Amino acid sequence: MTIRTLFIILTILFFLSSFTTATTENIDKGETSSNYTVTPSFDTEIGLAKKNVDALAAYSFDSNMQYNNTSIPFDVSQTRLENSTRTISSFGERKIGSQNAAEASLFIKDEMEKAGLQVSLDNFSARIRTRDFNYWNVSGTNVVGIKEGKALKDEIILVTAHYDSRIIVPPESGLKDIFDSEIRKPYLWPVWSDTYVCESANGTGADDNAGGVACMLELARVLQNESFDRTIYFIAFSGEEYNLLGSQAWVEAHPELKDDIIAVVNVDCVGNEPLYVCYLPQYAWLKDIFENEAKNSEIKIQSALIERGDHEIFWENHIPAVVLCHHNYEGHDNFHKLSDTVDNIDFSVIRNASTLAARSVIYLADPDESQAPLVNVSNLEVSEASFELTYSVSDPESTVEVFFDNQSLGNLRSGRTFSLPEGEHTIKVLATDHYGNRGTESINVVNKENQNRSSEPHHQEIESSENEVNYIIGYSPENSMDSNRTLYYYLDNFGPLYPGNLLILTPGSHNLKIWSENENGTVFMENKTSDFRKYSIERVQIDNPFMDRKNPLIFISGVFVSLTIIAFYGKRVKRKLLNLKGSKDE
């Protein structure tokens, strides 16, 4: 073989090695992907920090409230749960668009069909920006099984879980060791980023989230021979680990179902204790159902505000949702690691989660009452750009959510006075009872006056990190105010709202004015305008399949190509140098 032929072969090998499956990075569960900079003071054990407890008083409910009893018998099998979890885990790392993910989706489809569901495979694609600002299309599949209801069949309950998985191996400083201690594979490519995805690590993703899918499938099995008034959708999402691509695609593909979805129960990582039900305050009625069923079943569960997952997509679309999970607990941090295996799962906890989810879904799917609460909003009289929001609800135990120009403001009490921006606006009050029945009334109001404050406060930047981004407002800056000051804010010139108001920003440009007042009035203000695109493709970073790969084969091929070039041209260079030297000697 000549040097020229060897050079051609190695060059082809170099380019072929570049065309491999792209991987994602820097989108860990603990990170947020919004570009909004206002973050809540939050603790996973107690929800909002203690200083915001008073602001959450409006969201409290009577713990002694009586619910209907779920009399439908069902038998959750821990053996079936373990078998399903082991089977899904056995497919290995189930990255979106991979062969492993395709095989897992077919298994889930088959199990849904065995449970008597009407099953379909919903394919989707997303155009995603790579790190070098090129774009790449990624494809995935959501598995959807439908159990049609009777009297209220147009009303839908969703039970969801993501079946994709991902392994993240943190790098060491500088060059990786020739044999990485975690993946036991040669790795010679230098690492400059904070994290990288190792494709040679075929992790099982047992807890995150094979166990959650097994829980969802078990619900479909135990409810197979029962009929309900409301329709139940069972959906296995792909692409959750890649910025919630699957759930986002499904919601965008079915806008006609948005107003029909009563509640979403997302199951994500339920393989260890303690179990949590995570929620937003405006959906506390849904959280209360789980807490009540847990009490009746003698299952230990805790509640907390906020958690990442597919339910966020439904929150953004103002659809009630909760998630069952065990995130942020000590001693079992196996997320996105090779240690996330079935050996590190407590299947009795998955059984408890399945029992709790089944009882709650039965309660929602077969409500004792279907009469929606009546809502009445008083005519608003605008005076000097201010108005008093007054409304009444026939069911005093209903949860209320207030919307301003289609932007949810969370749970706002009746009788509060607000400042209204100039122009025509729509105020909507939505009341939801403990069966998911919803009543609403909207009114239009016009403000022809400019807002005029007697004293404009001086601007002062409140300390906040641009890297700490969150799409949920709940502002509590550190070391920026003393205990004698009151903090509140205006969203798009509507307010005042308090830090305890947790809400979802609709996509678009939003202005936030943060005020701090002491006994003498306003002492400072911070004014921020941000363009909110939480799930924009600009926020997803994916390695370029061609040039952005950290593949050791590229490195090795590059070395051989370099040596070949040197060998190929070395003789010519040496000959020219010798000829040049000879001509000088003459």
C-alpha cells in the first residue's frame, strides 16, 4: 500500500467517524433553561422559605376536608412493577432518536395494548441549535394510550412519565485519563466544557425513569376492567432529558385538547423515599387529593412547591398538574449516573406511588359531583388607574386563579386593590373545586388614565445572578432589604403582586418592576425587561454531529492523518532543503 493510498483511507476514516449520533449536554435536571432572572427563595423540604409563609396563606386548605372514598378495588403488583422496570432498563440508555429508545417505545406500546388502551405512536421532530450555531433535526416518539370515558368523556385526565434516559459523566481537569474509572473505556479527547455526555456509558436509567413508566403501565393494568366518566390518557414521553421536547411537542400538536384537560399526574423518579407531590399554589386542590388519598392509604408523602419535569409544559399552558417524585433527597443521588440501576431502587416505594396515583386518578376520573362552581366578578370601576378586584365563588372551598390579559397571576384574593396599565384589558377569574370542575367569568375593563406616582423612587440594582434563571416569579433578594421593608412587584405594570405569588410567564416580552417600601414609602425600584422563551431552541445546546463531537476516534484519526501528511510531504521538503543547500555550496 502506497503512502498516498494510506492517506486517502485515513482521511475517509476521519470524516466518517464524525458522522455519529449527536448528544446533548449542559441541560441537567438541576439546571433551568429559562432566560428569566427572577428566582424564588425556595427550600425543597418546606417549600418557600419561612419569610414567605405569610404570602402563601391564601393557598392553605382545610386538612380535615372530606372527599369521596375510592371504592373501586384494585391490586397493584410489586412483581409486575419490578419486571417492567427491569425490562425497560434492559434497553440501556434511551436517548431520544436512538435504537434503544425505539425498542423501549415498542415495548411500552405492546404493554398499553395488553391493558386494553387505544394506542398510537406520536412521532415528532425538533430543530435544535448546535453549539457552533448550526441547526440539527432530532426525532422522537411519544407513546399514547387512551381509555375513553362515558358521561364526561370530553374531559381528560393525563397520566404521564418519560421513558428516555441520559448518562452524564463529569470530567476531570485537563485531559481525561486513558482509562476512565467510571466508564472503563479509552478516552483521549480533551474536555473544556463543564460536563460531557459519554455515549460509551450504556446506563440503564432505572429510577429516572424506567420505574415511573412501570408505575404508569401498572395504573393502566389495574384500571383495565373499570369504566369511568372522564377519559384517561396514558402518555410515555420521549425527550424529557433534552429540555422536555416530547411533552412540548405533544401539547403543541393538540391545542384542541388544552381546555379539556382537567388534571395531569406526572410520575418521574419514584424508586426511593421520601415521596413528594410537587405543585403550584393555584393547583393546590390537586395536591390536596394526593395528600388525602395518602392519608387514607397510610402512605407517607410530603408536599413541596416546584420541581422540574414534563409537568412544566402543562404549567406553562395553564393546565393543572402535579408530579410524584423523590428529587432532592440525600444519600441516593444517582440521577444521570451509571449507578442508576435496579439494584438501587426500592420497589415497595414504587408500589406505594402506584397505589397513591391509582386512588387519585380514580377520584378524578369518577367525580361524585360534576357541577362547576359559579363565579361572579363585580364590575370594575377604575379610579386614578387603580381598581378593586372583587369576586365571589359559590363553592368557598374552590381554588381561585386570576388571569390578566391571558397571563396567570396565581391565587389572588378578592378585595385587593391593583394598579391598571392604560388601555383595554381582560380580567378572568377561574375557580376549580376538589373534583376538577371549573367555573369562570371574564370581564373587560378600560383605563384611560396614565399612571402617575407622586414620587418616583431611585433605581437600585438588586443582587441577582444571570446564571440563576427561573421562569417562576417569587422574588426574595438576599441582603438587599431589612426586616422593616416590604417587597412587592408589578408585572407589565399590573400589581402590586407579592413574592409569594408563584406564576408561569407566558412566552413573550415582560417587564418587571420590583419595589421595596419602608414606613416612609418606596425606597428603591428595579426595572427589568426580559424576552421570555423558556423552551426556545436557542436554549438547547446539542453537539454538532459533524465537528462538535468529543469522540476519541476523531482524535486518534487526526493524529494518524497528521503523521501521514508529514510522511507524505516530508521527503519532498527534505529533498528541497538538500537541493537548496547543494546549490549554495556550489
